[in-house]
Amino acid sequence: MKRRTPHCLSSLVVPCAPGWPKDDRMTLIDTSSVPHDWLYPASLQAASQIQREMARQVVREDALGPVSTLAGVDTSMKWRDTTGPIHAAIVLLDWPSLALRTSAALSAPSPIPYVPGYLGFRECPSLVGAYAQLPAVPDIIFVDGHGISHPRGLGIASHLGVLLDRPTIGVAKSILVGEPLGPLGEEPGDRTPLVWKGETIAMVLRTRRRARPLYISTGHRVSLETAVSWVMQATRGYRLPEPTRLAHEAANAHRRRQVALEGGPDAAVLPLEDEADL
């Protein structure tokens, strides 16, 4: 399938709620090259149709070049706050050392409340804004959430990958749709397909002995086999691979800084293993 031309990262306007300070860094991607409703749908019904449209743009085979950098993205927000601001972070790591090269973060009002299955529309505007602050384009992006393992084939990892036209991998911590094909062993690297409607949509993967598995899926321009391989290579003794683990830490740290700047009480940081990731 023909891919869209990569988008110019220069003028996406991340919306600001009344009273929020304006920030020149929020003007980041050319909205003329990205349909406005791919980020800001008019309704949930429209969002469902847009997800199906964008899912047809997803490239499920490998379309990536030499890899020298990996990125991880995640967001943080107040516990059980479905409408509050999104605090997004991205980390850029050198490969193969996995040393942190740099990170970027951005806070913005939530465009829509949290609705299961529509996470991309809630978080992608802030994630794209953080991404645009990086000094270099990452070769692969690890996304905390699902890729094609989604009711309409467009979880947040696929949504972000199509928006940026960058290789992305979905690293989810719970099942959204589908059932494991068989039992899963206890050792790191043990795996079994996650199947939905007769199709393998992800791989149930054990990354640490006896730890709960991850659900690895194609986001965009990375095959499932390659996605699993990269997750295992980027894992260093924790349940999560380093890009998403460090992005999680960066997003929480950014949220705490923002709350401190605003003079409000910070909510407790949600435990890593229990965070929702639909």
C-alpha cells in the first residue's frame, strides 16, 4: 500500500484551554498535510470511521532502514482523571548502548475525555508535540499501548505511526481484544499468538521470568516478528523494554514538575505495573 508523504514537523497546533499559557513550541506540525480530523474528530462516530480509514494506511511489513536510535513515548496524568491535562514525554536512546541521548516533554489539555478504544485521539496531539522537540528523528518508536491489536486496527501505536510515518511498535500491558492461542511459558522470550477473529494481531510475550506478559503488536512499518525481536533486544531485566520504561519515568517526572510550577498538590504516581493502556 502506498504510504503518505512524511509530514513536515513545523506547525501542528496543540490546543490550549482558556487560561493556559501560550508556548511557541506548541506550533509543531503542518496541519495542511494531516487531515484535521485525524487528530480532532467531530464525534466518536466520526472517530470510528477515521480509525478505519487510518488503519488502511498502516504498513504491517518491515519498512525501516538502519537503526541507530530508539525512542519511547508515554503519557502521565492525575490518577482517575479522565478529562485533565495530558503530560507527554519522549526519550531518545542510542542503539545498541540504550544510553539516553535526550528527552522532550509537553503538557496540554486533553482534547477528549478518556474513552476505551479512542486513546490515540486523546494522547497523540501531545505526543506529536513532544516528538517535534527532538533534535533527531528516531529510527523506531516504542509506544505504550496497542498497535493493530485494536477493534478497528488502529491503537495508539498505529495512530502515532501513521501520523508521523515512522516505524512504531505497540507495547501494551493488557488485552484489548483477542485471546491467547495457547499457554505461555514462564521464561523470558516465551510467547504465544494473540488471535482475534481468526487473525494473529499481536504476540503475548514474557520479557521477565514469571512477570506478567506484554502484548506486542505492529504499530506501523514494523512486522510482528521484527517487533517482538526489538522488544526482547531492548529489554534489560525489567518487564518493560527500556524505551517505554524510561518514557514512563520521564512522563511522570514531567507531570510532577508541571504540577509544582502550577502550585497544586501532586497526585500519587500510578504504579507502573497497573497503568491502564487501552
